[in-house]
Amino acid sequence: MSETSSVPAGGVVRARPPRARWRDFFPLKRAFGTDGRAIFVHLARSYGPFVRTRLPMHIYFVSGPALIEEILVKQAANFRKDRVTRMLGRAIGEGLVVSDGEPWRRQRRLMQPAFHQGELRSYGGVMTELTHEAIASWRSGETRNVHEDMMALTLNIVAKLLFGANLAANAHDIGTTISSMTEFNTPR
């Protein structure tokens, strides 16, 4: 983003957003385990809608509809997928989730009709049903890897909506594999 990019209802976005202090993350470690939103809420309240950190890689936290629109719509050409996502593309193919540039634009245009408001409303029942199925397998007191669970649920929802297939039996394994690849390729 340029140093003086104007953002509606959000003020001016600086090229280098404020950097969260490490000490802020230690008290949130406990909250993060019980409420993942706590860290994002804390960062937004403490530093504003655009925050950076290095944990161990550079991570930018963006909140607020105006900033999100600025990044995803107005200045999308100025942003690339992260290194881990690009590496994932080598393993799973250059689909919409991992591609950039013209291949991404072409795939997005093909997929766009599926994301019109009326279509999205019709997906709610399937998403709710599959989420209830996933939750039904959880047991009180067990420790779960939420990243893997959400990857599995997301893959199952996508497979059901796009292809009519229920991957519940395999989705967790796929989610675990993607999670492992992400951890393996993240710089420490």
C-alpha cells in the first residue's frame, strides 16, 4: 500500500503499520487457547486496524471492512500469496486458493457466480449440517487441533457444495496433511 493510501472511514493507512510488542502475546497465550478471537480483538483495540508482527515470520493483522476491501479488492494486484501457500501450490496444484496474478483472476471469474448472495444463502444449510456432523464427533475434555479440524470441515464443505461428495471420513486426514506441510515449511 502506498504511504498515504486513503481508506474510507478508516483514516490513512501507513506503509509500515505499528508493530505489536512481544510482551502483548504472552498474556494472550492463555486466552488464545480458549478463545482464538481474543488475540485479534486485543491487537485491533491496542494498535488499530492494521498491525504487524514477526512470529517468526512477518504477519499482518487486518481488521475492519474498509481495510479488507482495500487489500482484497482495490489493491489486490499489489499483494502476493505467502511463501507457505505458494509451496502448497506445488503439492496440490495451482487452484484458486494458492494461485496469484492472471491465473487467479481467470479462476476467480469462473467461480464468481457461485458466490453471489442468493447462492451463498443456499449454502447455509449444508454448512450447518456438516458443522454439526463434525462437532458430533468431538468428546468433552479431549484436546483437539483446531487448525486441522477447521481445515477438514472447510474441505468437506467445499467438496459437498462443489461436487456433492461427503469427505468427512477423509477430510481430517487431508486437513492434518496440510497442517503438517504448513508447519514444516514455516521458517522458525
